[in-house]
Amino acid sequence: MAFLEDYQRELKRQSRHGRCLHYSNGDRCNEVVSAHSIQKRGQLNLIAEDGHVYRLNADFSILEKTKGFPSLKKTGVNRASTFAGYCKYHDNELFEPIDNFPLGPEREQIALYAYRSLCREFFVKENAVKVLAKMKDHPELDESSRRFLSALLIGHSLGLEGLKHHKSIFDTALSGSNFEQFEFTYFTSRSPCSVQLSGLLYPDYDFEGNHLQDLGNNETPWDLITFFTAPVDEGWAFGFGWHVSSNRSCVQFMQSLAQRVANGEKVEDMLLRFSLSCCENHAIRISWWDGLHELSRAAVMERMYVMMHPSVPVSSRYLAAGCEGIANWQYEYVHTTLRAAG
């Protein structure tokens, strides 16, 4: 199908179009590099086997054969999670405190992990808008498909405007070293991990199904939360970070997670459920995935399918249940500024 081939080609072309998203980009920007949104040395190498991990397969020829159902693809760690969003100078300078040191309860590190997640999503969303704007008038499309792509373009454009709003806030905070404006909660584990990730979310519902914000209302900016995995002194961490301007939704979001834990829910189940429902930027240990029971793999893929397709309705309780018993790692400690945020 010519449209799918043209779409894939244009998407690859845009993804190779590098630019530096650093808040002070300009004369000092040198060569654009393939920056890792999931840390290579600290995180990808932790789960890599023979230098490879599993990633979501975004090849449209594969999705066409599977009727849009997701699959995983073996990917080398040098290519996993990369985006051409920084020049070499700024990538090395800005992220040195997280690339060369384990995560601790430091707001500067949280701000940098959050900023990297935001910039990666900004890069991807900006590319998507450009691709959809070009492809919505493809001669092979029928009227129904043209309307669908136009609707996607509107949605992605609104999402990009939201990211511009938050990037401006992050840019100002980081350029002034105002790291106290960032809040966080992260869980640490000494267990072997099999899933690493980086992403962000405009939280609409919390872990108990309570409504947080109306994503259909475009009159005011939506609150935003970022999430990531990171190395710690002994093991690794799953973290959430956000700017205080998003406290209204993010604090309640994290409090609902704490309440579920207090009621006996396993945090491992909730965070894996969240990861599969809200993020497409994963890296997965190959042997762990291959060793999962067929029913567990089906449950994971069903979550990813719902996450990938905007036309599939999502329950308000999508974070309240599902994918229990799949995560075989344990979190031992939690570090948070939540009490201060409240």
C-alpha cells in the first residue's frame, strides 16, 4: 500500500531531522547526537542480553499484517530509545549529574530526568504533527481515512501546544537552577528488573478511577507528570517527577497510588499496569518476555494495544486493575516530597 510506505518513509525522515532542544540552544550547539531517553549505561545495559532488548515494533508493514495489534522487536541498545533532540555539547553538559551519578533524593536529578522525558516526547510529537500535516492529503486516502488523519492531526497539535507550555516552564526553571520547583516520588528495588522506560502523561484518572482533569477542555493547560527508571546506589528505581505548576492533579494522582498500597495492592502490579497503559517508550529484557506465560504476554499486549490506538475507548478505572502477578520484582523503599507538596 503506497500510503503506508510513504507514511513510514516520512516518519523516518522526520525522526532523522535533528535539532537541539536545550533551553539555551544556539551558537554553542555542535553536532546533533542520538540521545538516549532511557539511559544506556545505567539502564539499558542492565537488562540487555547480547547487546539487545525488546522494543515495540512501530513498522507499519507489520502493523498492517497484524491489523494494528502490537508486537515486539529485538533492538540493539545503541538504537533503543534514541532521539536526535540534543547537540553533543548540551547533552553532555546538561545531563552529567544523571548520566554519571546514581539517582538520589535530589531535586536537580529529578528535574533532569523529567526534562529528558519531556524533550523526547516533544521531539516525537513535533515530528508526528509534521508527518500528519503532510500525509492527510495523500491521494490514496479515501474521505473517511482523510477525516481520521485530520482528527489525529488536531489531537497531536493540541498535545504539542501543551508540551510547548510545559517545556517553557521547565526551560525557565532549569535555566535558573530553580530545582526546588520540582516534586517527586520514586521507588527503589534491588531485584533484577526486566522493564525500563521513560515517558510522560497528562493524568486524566488516578489509580482509584477518580477524575483528575478534563482532557477535552483546551482552554487551560493540562497538568503533566513524567516518569522514568534510573540507577540507584544498590539497584534501580521507578520514579515520577513533576513541576509544582501541575501539583493539583499530580499530588492527587500520587496520593491515590499511596492509598492503594495502604489497602494492600502491590505497587509492582500498579506500576507495571501504569507502564503498559501510559507509555510506548519501553525497553524489555528478552529472556523475561520469552519466559512469560502466554496469558501474561496476551494481557500485556492488550494493554499496549489500547494505549496505541486513540479510537479504542478507555475505562476511567484503567489504572485500577489488570496485569496482576506479571512483575516478578519487588520495591523496597520509597522517596518522596509528597508531604512537602501537600
